[in-house]
Amino acid sequence: KAETLLEATSKANNANAVNVSVEAYAEVMNAVAGPQADNYHRPDELALAHKQASKRALMAFDEVANFGNRKGILDARNTVLAKIEKDYEVFISLNAGRNPLLGFETYILPTVIAAVSYFLRFIADFSCSSWSQTCRAGSEVLSHVYMVVFFFLLIVASTKAKQVSELFNRIKAAILVLSDGGDKKNIKRD
């Protein structure tokens, strides 16, 4: 299909505007949650950074895509918005991987079960008489439960030694996040 020089220039300009705006978005978001970022950001902080980066990207788009037919510019703008949303999903995933609370259920649930079993065994041993077979059997079952959980956690810890080391670092980071001491220096507030 033959195009006029103006149409071809307009298409090239729109393609350039798409590239410039997506790069502007990626520049801001890479600093916050990209592959080289170190800190986890809460979803609301990440959404704020996304909003600011999107605004910056659309301003960059509007600066470049300023001539040609309106439909071409709107189509290019929709392409930018679609790419930004797709990239945002990637940044959400990267940020979620840095979540210090990620994977805690593997350790917390068995630990809670063991603690409850130990506590119930203590109560059973303290309150039951030695002649009661039911109390003795219940105490032994509770003893087996917390020992099974203990050995389960020991096996998990030995097979995942590096991850357990990272877990302790995550616990430290989780305490910082939960105490609202997380890193907020990369996100500008409006």
C-alpha cells in the first residue's frame, strides 16, 4: 500500500513515541522494582510508583507524538498503555519475589502446630494422674506430633540451608516492613 511522505513520517514518529515512552516508564520502574532493585515495596507503594512512571511515560509520549492523524496517535497511545500494563505485571512479579514474608507458611504453620502440641502435652502431663491410660496415650500422641514437626523442620532446614539463611534475612526485613521501617527512598510522593 502506497503512503504519502507525511503518513510514513507520522507512523515513524508514533513508533518512536511508543519506544521513548516505554523506556521512560521502564527507567523509573527499574529503579524501584526492576531486576537490579534490592528492596521489597508494599503493593500501594509500587502502585504509586507505577502511577508516577505512567504519567512520566505519557508526558514523554505527548511530547513526541504531536503530528499526524488523530487515529494513528490514539492507536500508538493505546499501544503504550498496553505495554505499560504488561510491564507493570512483570514488575509486580519481580517485587513479589522480594517479599520477606514469602514462603513463611512452610515454617510458621508447622511451628504453630508443634507449639500447640507441646503446650497441650504440658497441660495433659500436669493435670492428669499417672494411672489414666487415656491421658498417658494423649500425652504420647502430642509428644509424637511435635517431634514429627521438629524433624520435618530439621529436614527442610538441611535441604534448604541457603534458603533458610535467606529466611533469617527475610525475617529481619519483615520486621522492618511490619514496623513501617521499609525503604521508601526510591518513590517520590506527589
